Amino acid sequence: MEKKNRVIGIRVIDLDEVDSTNEYAKRIAPEVPEGTVVVAKRQTAGRGRRGRSWASPEGGLWLSVILKPPRLDGRLVFVGALAVSDTLADFGIPSGIKWPNDVWAGGKKISGVLTEGKAGEYTVLGIGLNVNNPLPEELRESATAMVNFIGARVPLERVLERLLFHLDGWYRVFLEMPELMMAKVRERTFILGRTVRVIEDDNVLIGRAVDVLDDGSLLLDIGGQLRRVLYGDVSLRFL
């Protein structure tokens, strides 16, 4: 793929198997240039938010990007979500963002994004995208894969190429015009206007999702009172 003037994808490390691409990326982050990407055919200990396991068999796209922005910023999760949404559109698959870190298609989860970092050093942006991989039986009601929409296996190399292209573009927007990125997040966040249940630490909040603010937080209307929910360690469900 064309790498001239690119940040993300300047170097791609291909692995057959790894515990977690995020963990691998964190181990090498201090020594490699920004934009280095770690891709694995399989993860043995893939993780989602709140430490949940993420099934990562061969056939899916499991990757992590090492970024070195001026400061830690949780909004980097939206760089991943927007890039995944654009990649799916390239293959004719409409999708939307389930705040803060999932991408859904056809009413089911197709991708998850996870950011981890070390202040002043790096941020690792991890993405799991179901492409051709089989889904565990217990997830088939709630998850889907690109192959289910296209009806044939999708070349992983092509999906990776498009994803890295869009990641690079949205990362540049994040650095230069974060308010524009957040405007696009609002456009694609399909939970707005819906009643949701949010678990924030030990608190359970039930309200109508009103807006995604420029700082990345979710604005909830709880019985007429507005409550701002940070995009950190939360779990969100529809009612």
C-alpha cells in the first residue's frame, strides 16, 4: 500500500498468533515509530473494554496501532470507530457507532475499539473487526461479520488496506480539527434519542441519550435532569 506521507501504517508487523495485539504493541511502543501497526491472525487473550474477553479466531482483523499524540486523549477511540465505519462503507455495509467504542451493522456488533496508553509516551489503539471469522454460538444473536453481508469471503488484505487509510485520515483530523471529528461522531452515533442504561463504576443510570459532546462524553436526560457521562469505564445497554 502507498505509505508516502502516511503516519499510520508506516510499519506493519504481521504475526501468526499473539496473546493480544494491544499487549504486544505496548511492549514495543517505546522503541518503534508512531504509526507502527501490529496485526495478528489469531489472539489467544484478546480483550475488550472492562476486561471482557474478545473471541479472536483466524479470519477476523485483529490489530493495534501505536500512536504518540501530544497528550493522552480518550477521544482517540473515535478515530478507530469512524475509520471502521468508513471501511465498512467501502464494502457497501452501512453501520453506526454505539457510543463510545463499538460499531454496529444490521443491528449487531461487528467491531470493537479499545485504547490504552502511558501518559507522555504513547497510546495504543486496538481494533477488532469481524470479517470472515466464525462467531461463537452464544454471540450469533448479538454479533455479526462482514461475510454475512457480502455473502462471500472478504480479502483481509483489502480490508486492512482500507482501514489503515481511514485511520490515517481520521487521526490527522483528530490532531488538527477535533471538533470536526466529534461532529462526525454525533452524525453516526445511532443511540441518540434512545433510552439507555449506563453502568458507570457502581452507578446505574437510565435516561435518554441526548448528545455526544465535543469532549467525547455522553449527555443523558434523566427525568429532565441532564447528566454528563464520561467515555471511560462504562457499559451501555438499550432499553
